[in-house]
Amino acid sequence: MFKYKKRLFQWLKSNTDQSVPVFICGEQRSGTNLLINTLNRSFHTECFLEEDEEAFSNYVLKEKEFIAKLIARSNAKVVAFKAISDSQNLISLLDYFPTAKGIWIFRHFNDVVNSSLRNFTEHKRYLYIMLFEPEKAGWRLQNVTQENLDLIKKFYKEGIDDASSRALIWYLRNVLFFQQKLDFNQKVILTKYENLVADPEIGFESIFQFLKINMDKKITNTVYATSVRKNTPPEIIPEIKALCENLHQQLISHTNDVTPHI
């Protein structure tokens, strides 16, 4: 019922300005679902998840020209895409769409690793494909530097396990934020998952202000912090853990959150 009311509202209010495309990026299990589902509760948005075949093919955004058509036809003020498999190309998307904005969300690697191990099975395999079957790697290998490929090779040869594999993947995906120099890009906001769920009203208000749309405070009444540090930290190879910890601190230092860090 809500989606029909939303469509009617947008049709009646018919946006005379061009809809603003927003690309939500980051690593899996980092709060991207929470973010786009909350945005989707607004009457001012149209949202596409990666399983939506209208905008995505095999979890990757369709051609930019096709995405442009989806944006052009929308009556919503904001058209949001959960583009985590396109995180490595966010700067390209921002360059192609002049009014576009990006939201990069990150979560502590311990919780991401634990959640990934519960929900997925191919972790070390992910690295194997990048090293030995690059033709199958697709988006996973895009914009990965030679330095980081050498890092994968080093740990793979040493016999990396699933937990450490997933931690390394967390590093590889989130380092793309700095690799694309998004920390200097005014069209991108960096937010920490733990801060969003600790005080969702304040956290999401800053995001809605960034998108220049009004936020109904009821929109965050289903957001809870129950998944933060819920489980024992996984055992991760010390060198990989150090890489993740350093990057995590670097991400925190560049967040746009107004909520206290937890």
C-alpha cells in the first residue's frame, strides 16, 4: 500500500527539476541494505536494489545510458541505487552524472567478517578467482592496484583462511574510497554504520540534509544497534588485521557523521 501512496504523491507533486541520482557504495554487510531501505521509506525517493533487474544485471549497474533513462523518467527528487558492486567506479559515475551524489558506508571489519561468514561461503575462493581466473572475476578485479594484487598473492601463498580472506576483502573494497580520492570530493558523504544505528534520527538527518530532502522522524523507527559488536571478534592474520585497523581509523577520520563515534 505504501509504494502506491508514494507513487501517487510523487505523481501529484511531479518533480519539475531533474531527479538527483545517488549511488550507495561500500563493502557487503556494511549497512547498505539498512541505508537504502530507510531511504526507500521516504516519499521523496525512488530506490533500486542490486537484485532489481530494471537497473542491474548480475548485481552490477546496467550501462550508464540506461541508468540515465531511469533517472529521467522518475518523479522522485532522489533516485538511489545500491551500487556496492560498482563501488570501484563511483568516481566515474559521479563524473558521468553531473548532479549525482555518493554515499559510502563502512562498518567495523570484525562485524563485517562475522556477518559475511554467516551469510556467504566463498571467501578464499573470491581471492583465488582474482589471482588465477581473472576472466571470471568481473567487478571484483576492477581498479585493483598491482600493489594490492601482490598483497593477495602473498597471503594466498601463505595459506589464508576464510576469516582472514574476508577481512582482506574488506580492506580491498574500502581502500577504494581513498584510491578514488573521494575524501576530497564534495559530492560524496562518508558515514559509519555504527554511528547511524547508535542515533538514527541524527545520523539519517545528516544524510537527508546532504540529499536536500525532508525527513520524517518516523522513518528511522525500525533502526536498532543490536548488531554492533554482537559476536566475538574473528581470528584474523595479524598483518591483515593491522591493515584493516589502520584503514578503519583513516575512514573514521574522514567521516561526515555528526553523531559521536562508538
